[in-house]
Amino acid sequence: MSNSPGLVSPPSFFSCFHCGLPVPDGAHYPIQYEGHEEQACCRGCQAVAQTIIDSGQGAYYTHRTALPATPQIAESELKKLGLYDLPEIQESFVRVEAEHIREAALILENIVCAACIWLNERHIAQLPGVLSVEINYATRRARVRWDNSRIQLSDILKAVSDIGYIAHPFDPGRSDDIYRRERNTAIKRLAIAGLGMMQVMMYALPTYTATDMTDDIRMLMSWASLILTIPVVLYSAWPFFLGAWRDLKRKTPGMDVPVALGVGSAFVASIYSTFSGHGEVYYDSVTMFVFLLLTGRFLEMNARRRAGAAVEELVKLIPAATTRLPDYPATTEEEVPVVRLKVGDHILVRPGETIPADGVVVSGDSAVSEALLTGESLPVSKSAHARVIGGSLNQASPLVIRVDKLGADTRLAAIVRLLDRAQSEKPRIGKMADRAAAWFVGLLLVITALVGLAWYLIDPSRVLWIVVSILVVTCPCALGLATPAALTTATGRLTRLGMLTTRGHALETLARMTDLVFDKTGTLTRGQLSVRQVIPAAGHDAARARAIAAALEAGSEHPIARALREGAASGVSVEQVRNQPGQGVEAMIGGVRHRLGTPAFASACCRTDLVPPPSPDGESWVVLANDDGLIAWFGLADSPRADAAQALRALEQQGIRLHLLSGDGEAAVAATARQLGIGVWRANALPEDKLAYVKALQDEGRVVGMVGDGINDAPVLAAAQVSIAMGEGAEVAQAAADMVMLGQRLAILADGVALARKTHRIIRQNLGWALGYNLIAIPAAALGHVTPWMAGIGMSASSLLVVLNALRLADFKGENPLPQPAVPQRKPA
Amino acid sequence: MEILYLLIPLSLVLVGVIAWIMIWAVRAGQFEDLEGPAQSIIMDDDNPAPDDSTTKKEQ
């Protein structure tokens, strides 16, 4: 976050007490903490810190392990909180318990460490009228109960924003409930199987080792084991039987079939033996078998869910509110929920707000970022009569918009529909383990049948026991654990490296990816303008020109202004600043009129025609001039991420073909492609074009991966065999993607591919081992040499080996290890 | 060895009790948040500020 590349920002003597950013010169925002004065960097931090300390929770500052984001207090946002008190809005997310008792689920933003949870819990709990508050550390969700006659929901939300966090009410919805129930059931099944396994083993061990055991005791042991195994088979192993039944109906035998076969036959044979008093009992093998497999599945379920939840909750946020102007052109304002808007309504969209629906600008002049929708990385300027798209972000100044399309008719909704279609048409890649399982099951059944037949001819009394011992000893256990153990470990490792896996198949597909398609906006570039080039006129100095430009743009939040300010010296004082929206800014410096902006705007000032220099790298030019003539040209462009080139080289070395598809203009895309050395690129690509491009590659038999971040990319992300969304991109894109990149390091892609390939190898080794083991075990069992204790040891040893082999993935180190910052990266305020 | 006729049924009962406790714990939501309690115990207020919380109790 240093200003100029290559320069490390000097250690600041004053970093903000609250957020840790340097305190700007001349800022004075004191905070009283434990009897002495500390400095904050801005009013926001000061207010938040003072609230925290005054409410007696100053201990937060000694306990926190990560720095919070700089709080941004938007008055307009606070005003809208009142909407959450309306009964019709509350209907979707508030549960009414008694007359006044309400309960709501909130998602907390900006939580960075355990101290944040503690602070929020304490702060909300001490509000009068709040009955209880519970924050789940893992999901960052809060459950609040309050007495509606004493406190309103908006007061609670406001209290949270007072201490620098943001709370969104959200609808926990049905899928959440279903997940909770599934997880609880899984824990119960696992617990029953685990208890059963341990206790049955206690009964089994003496029968294997004791030499002087009477038959009575032996019978007692096997009856006790039977009682314990019944719930394990009928309750814990039930999903395997269900799965096997489903597989058989669909005629696609998966892992569940051999599992069900092994468990079922061993259990039935053991019951027969217990009742009849002769033959072998396999209760220990059965329970261990069920427990090990359930553990594998439980881990897999957790890893998948943790990744998916973060994405899902963003999509489930309650629709925001907007400002309606009911009597436009009169300026009376009212805050209404977006759902209550009607076609023809006039709405006011302030800078920093998202436009809630498609419409036409009636008045105002602003820059609007449509990056998430169209892929165009730079803000588009909008004035009266321009069309705006719902979901785009107003950046510069207020706009009055007449709504003409809502809900399902909007552009956004159309993209979501395209997404659904693409997702359903996605080419499926069969899972390796399932394919292996299908072979294995077929082979196993044939062998078992043949061996059974052979023994029927030799000694009919032993057929049952030989067949059961084959089914038990063939150990689909190792086969069943081979894939989940490796995938779970790799997924966990990958998450720590900075890449979330949201769909199960992602890792397998990533390992086989041959082509990777990038979307330029926000993936390879920073999505942020910066000054690339300064061409001063004769007699002028570049640094001085930048300082003037920075001073002129000091008050503006326009992206161009931000770029010009970044890294420029200060110390020029300007007077009479006048902003001409869409054109530029004018001000007096030392009595001389200066203009900064478009060539036409600046030309009018110095009365000469200013012709912008050529822009081979896709820069856009801004000119600075005064009454005497031209001072300097500034070439602005979006710059590639710092590690982009290196990351792409690493991918190429892995034999992956790189493509660049972008919605941006030809010049900008060509420049980026050239800078980063990508051979295949296409500019001005619409979502439909990108989809067609990816489908064409797939038709050639390539396995296509896609990296994107915009809503416009969502359909393509869904269509690619494996898709990766950027963490800071649009939520819809993340929901459509198989993986989400956290942070901004592109190098993680190459690491991800390397890890995926290693996982692939380990799964193969595991499957190979499971099959190799069976090559020895099956003949031994077929010849009648396998006793139950041998089957038990063989099963646990081979399962253990498979798991240990998978654990080797846990200490995978990428080529590009994550620089471990003491404090997580924050977005610049 | 006769003691086994008592001990083995007893162990079955014991397993049953443990299983019932486990199921109760799952139903009661003890497994919903496995990270939070570990963190919040560290955050307990060891040195409460001399203001509201303590003074309130004294009143």
C-alpha cells in the first residue's frame, strides 16, 4: 500500500490507534484510553474507538490479533437502517416469538479476529432491551433476540456500526436449516458408529487372544456385539444402503455398492453364526468399516460446506433500500425498500450507492462503474438520457434516475438466467473413484460368484464363509477412503494457501485442465486507474505538473482524480475550484487559471487545440493547461497486478494454454496481452461471445478453466469445466464458480494446479494400493485362509495407509509461498 | 469368569448412556460452533474496567 512502487513507505511515527493506518499530517483526532491520549487517523476511527472505550470494552485493544478496517460512516446508509423496522420488511427474516419478543439472524462484516466477536457480543448484549445475542465464530453469524417494545432492530444495527462493523439482517432460509439437520444427523451417525466400534472391539479382542475362553463366554460376547452392531448397521450405515440402492436403480455402481455388499453380507452372516452357534463373527470388521467410511464422508462434507457458505450468504442478503423522489421534480425524499419500487418511479442514487434497477438518467452527471456487469473496467460517464443498468455502481455525484425495468426484466436477471442455462449444460467429468468403483464392483462380483461356485463343488458347507470373507477382506474401505481423504486434505491445504473450493469435482478437474481463460478486468489487472505516463510540455517539470494535478483533484472521488492524487507531491494551494462534471476541473493557482480534464475542456482555456499523444498501450489521456498553454499530458491506464506476469509464466511451464477474453476495448486488451505475454486474446467480448468461445474450446476436447470476477462472467464461469472467481468480485460470479480466490495473489493459480496434480497422483497411488492389496487378499480369502481377525487387521492397516498417504498433501508448499502478514490485507480506504 | 455375565451387560448399558448423552448434545446444539468457545474463554474479562459492570453489582 506504499504510494510509489519500489519505495517502502517509511515507518510512520503515528499510526492510527484504531485501524493502524498512518495518521495524516495535521490530523488531530485524540482518543482517551486508559488515562493517556492516543491518535486516530480520521473522525470515523475516533468515533468508533471512543464508543468502544466509553462502553467499557477497551480490553478489545489488548486482545485483538488483527487490525480492523477503517470505518466508513455513510450517513445515508445509517438512515436506511430505519427501514428494517418496517413489519413487511421484517417478515422475511425476523421470527416473532411472543408479543414483543423478536429474533433475527445477522451477518457481521469486517470481523477479523476473535476479539471482534467478543466486542460485538458484549456491545450488543449491553443494549437495554436486547435479551440475548449469540455469535457463531465459524460462520460469523449472529442470532439476536430483543424486546421490540424497548428497542428497535435499527438501533441494534446502528450500535454495531458505531463500533465499526456492519450487520446485515439475512434470511437463514431453508437450505441452512437443511444443512444443520444433515450435519447433526451425520454427527449422530458418526457417534453411534464410533461408540459401537470401540465397544465391539473390546469384546472381539479377548476372543482373538484368549486361549481358555469357554463357549458360554464366547456366545455372550457375540450377543453383546450383535446388540451393539444393530444400530451401527441399521442407523449409521443406512446412507450406504440407500446410496447403493439408488446406484443399482440407475445402473451406475459407485462406491456405495461394495460398501453395502460388504457390510450387509458380513452382518447377516454374523447373525446367522451367532444364532446357530457355529461359523465366524465379523461384528468388529463391520463396525470399524462403517466408522472409518463415515469419518471420511463427514470430513468431506465439512470442507465443502465451509467453502460454500461464505458465498451463499452474500447472495441471501435482504434487498437493500433506495431513495425515492415521490413528487419529482420536487426534492422530497423517502427511503423505500427496492422491492416496493414501481416502473416510472424516480430514484436518487448517491455516489457510492448501487443502482437498484434498470432506468434512464433524468438529471445529474456522474461516472458509473459497470465493471461487474459488462466487464468494462473503467467507469462510464452518464448524464441525462443515458441508460443505466441495475447493479452498477454510481461513483462520482448524485443521479436522478427514472426506473423502467424491475426484477425479472432487468439486465442482471437476464444474466442470471443465462447462468442457470450454462450451469445445466456444463460438461460433466466423471469422478475417478466412481469409475474405479464401477470396475471394482463388477470384477468383485464375478470373482465372488466364481469362487462361490468352485467351493460349492468342493465343500458346500463352507461356501457362505468363504464368500463372506472375500466380501469383507476385499476392503472397499481403502477404496472408499482413497478419494475423500486426499480431496479433503488438499482442499484444506488449498484454503490455507488462499483458494476456496466450493464444488467437489474442482480439484480433480483442475489437475486435468489444459486451457485457462482469463477475463482481464479485475483478474489480471487491478481494475483501478493509475498514471502510466506524464509528458510535460517544454519548460515544465513532470513532478510539479503532477503536484498541480493532485491539488486540483483534491476534492474529487472520481477514479481519475484518485489516480492523479496517488503518489503525487503535495504543497500546491488552489483557490476557486470549480468542477465541470464529465469534463474536468478548473481552479486558480497563484492568480492563474488552470484547467485539468478532457482535451476539449482544457483547449478552451488556453485557446489552442490540444491533440492527445498516441496511446499504443491503451492509455486514456488527461491534459493539464493554464492560460499560457499546455503544461502536461497524463496517460492513465489500468495496470496489471504486480505478480501477474510471473504467475502466468508459472502456468505456462505447467503446460497450460492461456487465453484472454475481455469486454474492454481493443487497444487496452492488446496492451495487457502484450505486457503479460498472452498469445491468444479477444477484445469487446460479450458474455455470449465468451460462452461461445469456451464451448468451442471444449468441442476440441480441451479441459477449460476460467478465471473471472464480473457478473457478466458468471455464465462462462458456470460453463467452464473448472471455474475460479476472484474473492473481491461479484457475488454472483462466486456463486457460479467452483473455486474462489481469496486475496489478490495470482500466483496461487499455479500452486493450485500443482497441488491438484499432486492430489491426482496421490488418489491414484491410493487406488493402486487398494487394488494391489486385493490382489493378495482375494486369493487368500478364496482359498479359505482368511480368519476374521486377519480381515480386521488388513482392513485397518490398508485404511490407515491410505489416510497417511493422503496426509502428505497437508504439507504441500507452493512455489510461491504466501507472505504471511501479521495483519490481513485491507482494501485501501 | 462369572463376573463377565454382569460386566458385559453393564458395559452395554454404559454405551447406551454415552450414546444418549451424545445424541442429546447434538440436539442441544453443542456441536454448532466448535471454534467459538475456545476463543471466547481467552477473551473473558480478567480485569474488568472499574466502571459500570462492577459498580452495578455493588448497588
